Amino acid sequence: MAAVSLGSPMVANTVVRSSPLTMGVEHNKYNSLNEQLAEASLRLRHMRGEELEGLTVGELQQMEKNLETGLQRVLCTKDQQFMQQISELQQKGTLVAEENLRLRSQMPQVPKAGKMTVVETENVATEDVHSSESVMTALHSGSSHDNDDGSDISLKLAA
């Protein structure tokens, strides 16, 4: 079987044979990357507050400084996002207010099918304190012209 160098160890069932020098370089790269991974994992554990016993006071102070800097960046980013959300909500509020004004201006154009005075539930409770006369008075309060549109409103009281 002939050795073929195509940049991949296995190509179409053909084994690429590497020289001992190439194997040594690859092994060194592997070891170097493995060490970098171990160092990064240890730094991450330190940042999480784990395995701090072996650190000097200077290293702990440097880590504290780095964490404070990172925290300030996090807080700044969070504040920016809050301000952006507030701005967007204010814009939506302005649009809703404009739409509300537009709809209110169209209200006189809508024919009045019947008016009914809204009475708060607190004022018209089904307690024995209120008589049917006081409930009817609350419903028909206001000028008689406001309620005299030809509609018939009836009220049934539960005993």
C-alpha cells in the first residue's frame, strides 16, 4: 500500500503515514493545547470563587480588580438595555396616547345606541344596607336628559 499525503489521516480507506518528526510536532501541539485548557479551566474555577486556597494575596487582589472591572461592564450593559427598553416603552406610550386621541375624536361621529351610567360595585353592593330605591337612584343619577334616550333599562335585585 502506498502512502498518500492529502492533509487528512484517513482518506478513502488510504492510511497516511506520518514521519516521526510530524508526530512529534502534533504531540507537542496536543500537549500545549491541553495545558492551555487546564490553565483556562483553573482560571474559570478561580473566577467562580473555587480553589482559591493556593493563591497569594497579590493574585487575589488582581482577581478582585478583574472581577470589579467585569462587574462594572455588566452593570453598564444592563443599564444601557434598561434605558433602551424605557425609551421603547415611552415611544409605545406616545403612540398609544396618539391613537387614543384619534379614537376619542371619532367618538362624536359614532351614533349613540344607548347610554348607561356605570356604577361602581362598591356603591351597589348586595348588602341589606342598600334598598332598591337607593340602587335605582344611583343608576339614574345625572340629568334626566342624559338618560332619556328612549332606551329601557331594567334592574333585577337578588333577595
